[in-house]
Amino acid sequence: MPGEWLPRTGIGIDVHAYGAEGTELHLAGLFWPGERGLSGHSDGDAVCHAAADALFSAAGVGDLGTHFGTDRPEYAGASGAKLLAEAARIVRSAGYEIGNIAVQFVANRPKFGPRRLEAEAALSEAAAAPVSVSATTSDGLGFTGASEGVAAMATALVYKVAG
């Protein structure tokens, strides 16, 4: 196929609202004690979900719903890191290797900077590839600015394995 040797990029976006009081926050592959959790079929980790969707997009193998949707009860409550690891396995089994994944999330909380390196290490381990994460706020605008939830956007680069 023409251009098959070229790297492929993918984009992933995920959004989750904050859940009920007393839920635990899992974000960027980490547990955030004392922070209100996100709602979702799995643990609601929007960072991991966006990264997984970016991988699927780059490899052309469906999306998060295709592989981990609500019709898959075995993924109910699953950790985002587990889903990212499984996404990486699926992409590799389709004949691709992962170059890198970059994720940015938008939220007023948690305060991310002090745990950035820890998150990048956890996500890189899950994907078995380099993952970088950055965070920003939306200056009080929209649902993220109103502290109603988290949005995450990711890009991934994959390349076809020779053979």
C-alpha cells in the first residue's frame, strides 16, 4: 500500500463529568486522594481514554467504544491505565509500534504540576512507549471552567512494523 511505511498520527478526545461526592479521582493513571472522582463506565480517567483513542485512531482500528464500550461489562470500573495498556496491545497486534503519545487535559483541579513526572511514568509504563502529559485551565469558561468535569485531547504517532 502506498505510504504504508510513513508514520501515522491519531487524535483522541475524552470528556467526563465529575461524579457523586465520595467517588475517587483517577486521572492520568494516578489516584488523587481527597479529589472528587469522574463518572464513567470505567474509572472515568479522561487522560488515559484520550490516549487510547489516539492510538486506535492512528492505527485505524476503531475507537474506545469499539473496544471498551458499555456493552463490554468486563470493563466496568476498569482502570484507565489498564485500558491504555490494552489499547497499546491491540495496536501492536495490528502490526504497529508506538512512537509516542502526547496528552493535554483541561480542568481546574487537581493541581497537576507536582505529579506530572509520576503521571508520565505511569502512562509510559502502561503504553510501553513515551507519554507526555500537560494540563491547563479554561480561565473559567465552559464546563471545565465551572469545575463540572475534565476534557482531554491526545495525539499519538505509530508506525508500521516491517515484516
